[in-house]
Amino acid sequence: MLQVKQLKKAFDGFQAIADANLSVPKGEVVAVIGPNGAGKSTLFNLITGHLQADSGHIQFQSQEITNLPPYKICHKGMARSFQLINIFSSLTVFENVQTSVLAQQRLDRNFFTPSRRLLIDETLEVLEIFGLLELKDRPCKSLSYGDQKVLEIAIALGSKPKLLLLDEPTAGMSSEETRKIVTLIKKLSQEKGLTILITEHDMELVFDVAQKIMVLHQGTTIAQGLPEDIRNDKSVQNAYLGEAG
Amino acid sequence: MSANNLKSMKSPKKLSTYLGWAFAVAGVLILLVAPTILTQYYVYLLATVFTTALLASSLNLVLGNGGLLHLHHGVFFGVGAYTVAIVMTKTSWPFAVAILLAPMVASLIALVIGWFCVRLRGLYFGMLTLALGQLVWAIVYRWNALTNGDNGIHAIPVPESLSSINSVYYTTLLVLIISLIILYMITKSPFGITLLATRDNPVRSESIGINVKSHRLIAFVIAGFFAGIAGVLFVLVERSVAPSLLFWNKSAEILIMCLMGGLTVFMGPTLGAGILVLLSMIVGLYTEYWLLVLGLLLLILVLFLPQGILGYLMESYDKRRSMRGEN
């Protein structure tokens, strides 16, 4: 579904992504792991068009999407959540998700239908999946950190993506909140048939949900394969141990 | 959960919505009978308030809802007014053409200026609106053949039916009400909600499929259109135009009106326009230093009432309700 080939990106001479390769098969949960500063977030920003690649290719559903603007990539069926909370702070929980649903249906240029009558059921459906129905009329600022992180993902799902990218969905969360997210990821993958690409620090979570793992080290893909192969891979062990040592 | 259960989750209308409408209807009724009580001068003053209120409200679509630091909205107002003036004095075209052309020319200029500005962010956006706006001012100021330069255009002919101050009063009031209703609908439409989203978080907006630049440009052009309409009203009230309409200090005044009333409340700019126009008249009776008073007002405002007067009132109203445990 998603192919990344020999992707490169430098910031002021620093090679953040040197040679990233990734293949995400349809219907699977794929995780990108790597030590801090390995370039995981940069890779995500390149895939979703928030950064421009220096060279290399990104293909989504056999279409070249390298360096397209983010809004076009979203309309092709790829949505993402962010590592830091990135929501619409003055809107209610409901409106946060509704905005995303409206944009997906290309109704964001509709001027004269009151939005409180549009796509209500579609929005409520998304909120239900994420257990946010009770909170829907709250200003999103008033939510707890954990709930805001959940909303963060709900907004992405409002785009009805075929591929969902989750950038450290459990960063800063309690273990109980983390379990909730794990359940959600499994639900989205198994019940909704979503293809999911995830970066995560929590190795337990990664090996729990991922069917395939790609390891990024200093901007380079050093391994890609099944979780058990990655666990036994010498170069991966070196990369992690090297950092620890 | 079934579809029926989901339906029951829909939000009820808030009491404050009904209260808002009650205030609006009462206000309109008072304004409808006002000319029978007031002297001509005050009728004229109120017509000026209506014109300015439309101008400030159109700015707030970009400033408050769009979060864009638009520093020179007066340009579109001036272009609208000049379009009417030029058509009525230099051509033999009918008045109807002049008033239709004015908002269109204003929004065309907004399209050109906005096309450049939406590429920039924050203060840079603001500086470019200022620079390009002053460019338009310079053209109006210098193009003697078309605009009469710094003399302006005076004694602009208008139809017989609009010659009395009372008919001007009712026309400006009607146009203001219709325009405010349309602007209100726009802020509550998907376009309006999406505009708030681009203000809160442009990066996230892009990634949920919104073309932020073009969304902002559309808002900018709509604001220019309504500023152009306000320009038409200005000509009806004053019958003359001058380059000072397009000078940046006029735009600063509109900006302060929005701040004063409150950027986050729809009627905020209208309230701000009312206060500032009436205040400048009263201050004008005693001193020439209106700008000094304006500066002091701005100081008090940003220090003690950053959310604006109406913004503050709404906030404390919401707070009291939530303390009583209501919705």
C-alpha cells in the first residue's frame, strides 16, 4: 500500500534521513522503531508531505506522492496523528472531529448550510469508536492529556483513511491509558480493516500490535521484517546497545 | 450503539442563542423607530455607525475567525467608495451599476492583495497587507485624472429616493442587517468552522485535507466584498470620498473596533464600531486630540480587557451559568 524508496532529507547539512526504505502491505500494522533522534518523526513528516524530501520516492497505492502538499495526500486516503497534541483548541470535541469529516467529504467550502446539521451521524460514529461521546460538547482544551491524545487520533480517523499513521500515540501516557490505545489500535486494524503505520518507544506495545517492523538508525533503514526476525537481528541489537553503551 | 441512540446524542440549542436573538430583535426595533425621536445629526451619526459596523464585521471574518493579522482592511472600503464615486461622476452608467460594481472591484483588489499575502504567516502577512494597501492608497492619491488626487471627489450624485437622511438611515440599516445575517451564516457554515480550524492549527488543518492558503484567500475576498459594500454605504452617507479613506490609520481604527468589542463574539465588532464612532464625536466636541484618547483607550483595552467588552461579558455569563451547574 505504501512504498518508501531511498528517501533522503538533510537539515542544514545534518542528514536526518539518509536512506529510508519501507514497505507497508495492505491491512497490516507496521511499526517504525529506532533510538531517539533516529529520524522517525522526520520520516513521518516526509511521508505526509509536511516536509519536502531531497531525493527518493514515496508511493501510495501505486501513485507517486513524493512532495505533494499534506492536504492532497490526505484526500488520497492517508491520515495521521501527531506526537505532540495537535488539535483545534477553540473548538469542542465534536467540532474537532466534524471539521475533519467535513474536509474529507469536501464540504469545507460550503457556505450556507449550518454545520450543526451536517454529517452529525458520521461524526458521532467516530466519537463512539474512541469512547468520546460523553465528552463531545466539552471544549477540547478542558480534556485531560490522555483524552486529548485519544481525540488526536479521532481527528485522523475523521478523514476516513485507508492508511493511518500514528506518531508515538502513547507518548506521555499512563500505563492504563496506554492499554486503552493498544485496544484501539487492534480494534481499528481488525474491525475496520485499517492499514496502520506506527512509531513508538514502548517496545512491549510494538511487539504486541505490529505484524512487521522497520528499524531506523541514524536516518538509515537497517532492518525490516517480522517481529521475531527483528528481535534476533544483530545490527538492530548493536544499534540499540550501542546507544545504551 | 444504534443509529437512533446516536441521534439522541445531538446537542440541544443553548439558552444563550435565544437570548442573543432576543437582544438582536429588540435592538432592531429600537433602531427602526429611532429617527422619529432623534435629531437629524444623530440620525446621520447612526448611519455612520452602521457603515462602520459592517466594515468592522467584515474585517473580523479574517481577523477574529481567520486569525490573520490583516492590518489594512480600509483599502477595500476605500476602493468600494471610490468605485461608486468614479462611476457616478465620470460615466453615465446608472446608480445600480455603481453599487453592484463597488463590492466586485473591492473583492477583486482583495483577491490580488490576498493572493500574495496568504503565502506569508503572522506578522509578515500583516506587513504585506500594509505595504500593498499603501500602494493602492498611493495610486488613488496620485492618479489625478481618475480620482482627483488629494482633492477627492465631492457632491457625488445619488438617486432622488436616497436624498433624505432618513432614507439613507433606513437603507444603511437594512444593508447592515442583511450583510450581518449573511456573515453570521458564513461563520456557522462548514466554511466558517473550517476557518476557525485553520486559525487554531494550520498544520493540522492541512493534514486533514484542508487547503489552508486558498481557504484563507477565500475568506479574505469575502471580507473585501463586504468592505466594498460598506464603501457604498459611506458614499450614501457622506456623498464624497477622499484618499484618507484608504490611509492606514483608518484601518488601525477598524482593527481597534474589533479588539474593543471582542474578536471571538460575532456582534463584538459592531459594538466596537458603535462605541468608537460615538466616542470620537463626543471627544471631538472638546478636543482635537482624538488619536490621543484612542491611544489611551487601546492601552486600557489590551491591559485590562484583552477579550474585548462583549467577549468579557459573554465569558462572565458563561462562568456564572456553569457555577450554577447549568449547561
